[in-house]
Amino acid sequence: MRIITVEHTQYDCSNKDQVLEKFRQATPIFQALGDTNRQQIIMLLLEHSALNVNQITEQMDISRPAVSHHLKILRQAGLITFNKQANEKLYSLSAREFMTTIKDLMMSIEAGM
């Protein structure tokens, strides 16, 4: 067992591999949330239950292709999902999935404290 001390607090590093694996699982989420345009899209989807790409574009200062690019990254990270209705995709948050990933990471870190 390896103990490290940070600011007078000791931490048990015995679950290092588990914590690193949880960090790897959460990395796409952190990368996706690191962009201000994607943060704005998340906020729009928090305000509205579902929006199509045109509705999102109308409320942002970037092009439709740029919005589509950001939606793809958010979708790949598991932060949003879409449902097809007629000829359009309606995007919405998939908070449960990514919150579970973040909670798992935090619990792994906490277990080593």
C-alpha cells in the first residue's frame, strides 16, 4: 500500500489502477465539455427538452456545420442523444449515462482517500 500526503492529508493509492481506468472512461466527457460552444449547446438543451440542429444554430454564433460537428462530439461522449422525428433529429441530454461515469470516477477517487 502506498500512502501519499497532500497538504497534511494522507491518501491511500492502493486503488490507483481502478482510478486510472475511471479517468480513461471519463476523458471523452471532459474533452467534450472543455469547449465553450459545446457548453452552450448543453445549456440550450437544459433549457429545452429537445432541439433540432436548426433550432440550436439559431441561438448560437457559429455555422450549422460547426453546430453539427459539436453535436457529433457531444453524442460520441455520451452527453447527448437524438431521436428521429419525421425528417429531423431532435437532440436532448442523456445526463444519466455521463453522470454515472463521473460518479464512478469520484467514488473511485474517494475510496482511495
